[in-house]
Amino acid sequence: MSSPVVATAAMNLHLQSGKTPLHILKDIEFSLAPGEVVAVVGPSGSGKTSLLMVLGGLEQATNGAVSVAGTMLTGRSEDELAIFRRKNLGILFQNFHLIPSMTALENVALALEIAETGQSYSEIMGAATAALTAVGLGDRLDHRPKALSGGEQQRVGLARAIVSKPKLLLADEPTGNLDQDTGAKVIDMMFALARDNGTAVFLITHDPALARRADRVLSMNHGHLTAITQSVPA
Ligand SMILES: Nc1ncnc2c1ncn2[C@@H]1O[C@H](COP(=O)(O)OP(=O)(O)O)[C@@H](O)[C@H]1O
Ligand SMILES: [Mg+2]
């Protein structure tokens, strides 16, 4: 059996709001296998984004263990976490976060340059073109974000997130700004690409129909993460 991409144990996140201590994440025990897709649902303010930030090394857990792609994230310096992120992570945001002055191709190529894969310029351009073609945008390579629809921009975001074949893809309500059909298409592509690459997916969504497509659905409530559905062991 291959080792999990994500494993947390007895993990807590405490933050401070002014003088008020906040217990944001409570005793999180959670693991994610290579290629597995997990959806996380739960009310606003329950801690979903906070958990994503901890898994992405963007927020440090207060205590407990967090291992992602074989790296223990607790007690790392900011520099170590930055290197961890660019080698192991893809992130898909609700608001796309594309660079407006760059074409679709340049946006995707930039992610590969940052990942420092050791590829040559022509290899990077080839891989970026292939990723955009895989999301159905092979004829939009030279378009800047403002010349693309919301669904197309999010597909560029997806191509950018997966072009480096990350071990873990983190997505925070990636279809929140798309109509339902467009959102469903983006999610289908995300799942297919993840399976092709063996990428584990952590998907936060408000949409129960999208959540049901995942291998497993988890629920966050007041900082507690619980299983709603469990995949049946093969
Ligand atoms: N940097 C922060 N400092 C203090 N409190 C925060 C911070 N980030 C989030 N919170 C609080 O943590 C709780 C969980 O937030 P969040 O993880 O964004 O929830 P969700 O994504 O489920 O809506 C909320 O009560 C929020 O106000
Ligand atoms: Mg959130």
C-alpha cells in the first residue's frame, strides 16, 4: 500500500482575534491517499479554509502532526514551506487569481517555472500547451484573462494547478463564481486530471451535488471534521 499524501493526527489550530483566543481546528485526524478525491462541506466560518491553509503550509498548526507528501509541516521555516509548496502543491482559487497581463499560456508556464522542475524553456512551453489543451483551451493560448469567460479562466486556473503534476491539489470553492453547468464541467476535468496524475484532491464546496462526486465527503462543523460518507474498501 502506498503511503498517504496527507496525514494529520491530533492537530489543532488556535488563533487570536485581538485578545480573544479562538480554537479554529479541533483534534483533526484525517488522511488522503494518492489519487483520492475528498470533498469538504460545512457552514461558513466552520474552519474549512483554515484546514486548507494548514495542509498547504500557509498556516502553522498550533500542535499535533501534519504530514503532506512525506514532509512534516510542523516546525518548518517560511522558506522551507515555500519550497514544499512549489514542489508538491497545486492550488485552485474561487477568484481564479490569474495574472491579468499574461496570456493563458504564460500564466500556466509561470507555475512550472516556479516549481523549478529543471525543464528547458521549450519543455515548459510544451507542457503548458498540453495542460491547456487537456482543459479544452488549446485554441485560447494567447488570450489574456479578460478575454476569457469565467469558466475558461477557471480552466486556465486548473491547467496551472495541475501542470506540475502536484501530489496534492487544494481547491477552495473553485466553482463558487461559475454557473452550475460550467462548474460541473470544471469539477469533472479536475477529477479526471487528478486521476491521470495520481494527484490527491482536497475540494471545499458548498454544492452538495458536486460533493457527491468525490470518493469521500467530510463535514466541518465548529472546527470538528467528521466523515459523512466513507469509501467502501475494495
Ligand atoms: N487569521 C485569522 N485570525 C483570526 N480568526 C480567523 C482567521 N482566519 C479565520 N479566522 C476565523 O476562523 C474561523 C474559521 O474560518 P474559515 O476557516 O475561513 O471558515 P470557512 O472556510 O469554513 O468559512 C472563523 O470564525 C474565522 O473568523
Ligand atoms: Mg472558506
